[in-house]
Amino acid sequence: MGVALLVFLVSLGARLNGIDLYSTTDEGYWMQRSTRFGAALARGDVAATYRAGHPGVTVMWVGLLGMGPAGLTPFLPERLARIDVLERAPTYLQAFSDARRAVAVLASVLVAASVMLSWRLFGQGAALAGGALLVLDPYVIGMTRLLHVDALLAPLMLVSVLAGLVYWTRSRHWPYLALSAATGGLAMLTKAPAALLPLLFGLVCAAELWRARRTGASTRSQVLAQLLVWGLIATGVYVVLFPAMWVDPAGRIQTLIAFVAAVGLEPHNGNFFLGRPVMNDPGPLYYAVALPLRMSPMVALGLALLVLPAPTQEHRAAVRWLLAYVVLFIFMMTVASKKFDRYMLPALMALDLLAGVGLWRLTMLTMEKLRISGARVVVQALALAAVLAAGQVFLLMRVWPYPIAYYSPLSGGPDRARDLIMVGWGEGLEQVADFLNRLPDAEQLSVVTSYNHVMRPRFRGVTLPIAPYLRGAAGLPTPDYIVLYVNGVQRQQTSPEVEIARSNGPPVFIARVNGQDYAWVYEMPRTGPRPAQPDTIEDGGDSEET
């Protein structure tokens, strides 16, 4: 329990430190969905608790728990269903912060559970090594404190996989099966890729049946009953916590499947890969390029060391199954046309633990050569964990306070990342808002930006979405400033207004993240009509972005 508490406290401290500095664009949608989910519950309209096809229910519940009844109450009026009105509400940023903190707490609990489950699976040495890599992984920390589906999907899936592997490969104690199923149900409530879990455990049970044919250790009915119990618990969690499933469940399932086909399996409307804008699927090499960019060098080393012979006491079946989980997940996400590096977070968290196994294999082989045994093994395990933790902290400090913008120095760092994949998700725009808020009469200024949901709650003036300008829509007001963001520049997004702004002179402000230029503020020539109200251009409501 002491180790679990320490892991939780370190995880939580890392996630809460600087949590309010910046936000990402998709979190605006999840804040809107969370408040409307809460409003539907408050008026007893369970059908209206369906907000998105992800389905993202876990995120909305956690967000509501963070806000609490008092925090939710100001957002109950129907007029706040409009995202532009919601993001201007006086208590918006505080409620958003509270919701994020709830995500950070749950993610930290799940990280601590993952380390303890890996201890049961791989032993203390590998668990301490992998735990040090996981707990202090810069990108994992940056991602798992956001109000977003990916922030909860990855740790929920990891706990479900580890608990299931403990049950089926190590210890047939029902609490492990129940934990795996419950977190699996929560993962499927979060995002569609969690559907991999029943497939994985089906394969585990099939392998168990194959072994039983030779050893007679388990009967077919026993194994199938275990898988059935897993499915029943996961389904129960899914249905009980998803109020929209209480009415017309068949219709709701059809809607969820249609969402996956229409959004999850279709390419994003604009990506960037290998130095050029991409409008379609970036292709099968995308994750082969993106995954190493987000991986710690020590994790890469640990994974390479998995080729070393395993010590006799290592539970190799668990290692093979966790590797299978990673491979299957990467394959599944590669098949889908919509690709982002953040979609690899479930694989990255599992790879952290697997790297601990590889590094511990090297340590054990070294100790055998030096004939070290007994109590000194514990000392070696602690020493290895301390070295790895120090290395991760060094990487974390290099990218603080923007761990979400971490890119591995082994793969070329942020310079190389900008040449290969789309970078930036809204971080750095808080610097832009601070700059604009310091200008005279900031409340009267209007700004065009591609990340409206990041700027609007922070900027005192009028924010306008850049999309209508890029489409060349007629009758658009002339803004005072245009803010260009790094991934828009990568994708060569431009319009007459953007070109006018650039030709008007150099940027009046540049926001930098981890040594890189991320946002440029250009002043527009003061000609043409100005928008009088924040709502001049509508930028959508409960969107299906992310």
C-alpha cells in the first residue's frame, strides 16, 4: 500500500502542477457536453444524456463530479447550451479547472493501480522500473490531465488489460476479473477503441482452452463462464452509467455504430504527415513515425532489451500478452483512416511497463554475472527505478510547463516532429490571450483564430473562427488581429485576410512552446466593418470533433 500511495501522490502532483496554464481545443466541446449531460440529468431527460458518439460518458461523469452541484448550477439554463455563450460564462474557467482536476485524480488512481498490477504480473523489479517510466512519462502526464476521452481511455484500458492478465495467467481470484471487467466497461463508455478489450480476452481464453486440451487444467465450460462473467459485468457497468441506454437501447447502439463509421473511420478534414498537408488517410506508416516521437529514450532502450533472455522467474506469458495488446491496438488504429499521435496513448502507457521488463532483464543478467543475489536484488531494483525516475524527470523538466508538447530527443525532438506530423493542440494560445488582454481597449478588439475554444474563455474581446475565412465566405467582418497557429501553418491554411495580415508587417507577438514558435499574432489594416457582438459568426455547438 505504501508504494501505491507514493505512486498516486507523485502522479497527482505532476498532473496538478500547472494544470490551469493552457487548454486544448477539444476540451471546449467536452466542457459543453459535460454541462448539457448534467442539465439533462437535472431535468430527468435521460435520452438527452447522449451527447456524442464516442460516447465519452465517463468523461462527462468525471467532469460533473469535479464541478459538483454548485459548480454545475450556473450552467443549467438552456441558453448556455450554445458553446459560444457557455465559454463566456463568468464561472466557466473555474468549473473547467475543477472538471480537469477530477480527471487528474482518477488518472492518478489508475496509474497507481497499473503499477501494482504490473508488480503482481512481472515482479517487483520490472514493476518498479516500468512504474518509474510510466509515472513520470512527460507525454502521458500532459495528456492524462485533460478533460478529454483520450485522457481516460488509456489508463482505463491499461488497468483492464493488466487485471485481466493477472486473473487469467497468474491468480484466479475473482476481484481481478471484476476489476478488469468494470474498468473495461468504463473504457468502452469512454471511446470506441476499447472494443479491443473483449477481443483480447477472447484470444486469452482461446489460448487457455488450447492449453486445456493438453493439460486438462481447465474445462471449456469454466473458461467460457469466466469470459461470460467478464462480459456481463462490463455490460452492466456500461448500461447503468449510460442513462441514454435506459430508453431505446437498440436505437442508441445503432447511433453509436453509425458515429464510429462516419467519424472514427473517416480521415480528419486536414492533417499533416512527412512534410506535407494531407486531406485523406496519412497511410499505414503514420504510427510507425508518430509513436517513436512521443516515446522516452529510456522506454525505447527498454523495449529493445526485450530481446534478452528472460530470467527463470519472469512470467513470460503475461509479457507476451501485453505485447499482443499493444500490437493489436496499433493495428486497429492503423486500419482506421482518422489518425492522430494522441490516439497512441493506450499503447504508450503499456510500452512504458514493457520497457521496465526489458530493463530489468538486463539488470538480472548483470547481477547473475556479478553473482549478486538475496537482499541486494531489492537494492538493485530500487536503484534502477531511481535512475529511470531521474531520467524521466530530466525530460519532464525540459518541456515543463508544456509536457503535452514533448517529443523524444532520440527521434529528433520538436524540430523533427514539425517536419513529420501535425503539432500543437492549443498550447501556447494562453500567451496570445495574455498579450491581447494587455492591449488598450482589449474588450473592443476582434481576433480571428483557428482555436476559438481556447481563446474565447481567456480573451476579453471578440473571437471569430477562422474556418469561414478559409472557405472564402462572403460578408465577413474585418478583424483587428489574426492569430495563426502552428498546425494551420503546417497545413498551409490561408485566405485573403491571412495574406493581407502577413503583408501588413511582421507579427506583433509570437508565442513559443518548448523553444518552438507556436502562434503568430498579425495586426490587420484598420479598414472595413468591425464585428459588434461575440456571436457575429456562429462556430457550431455540440460538435463531433475529436
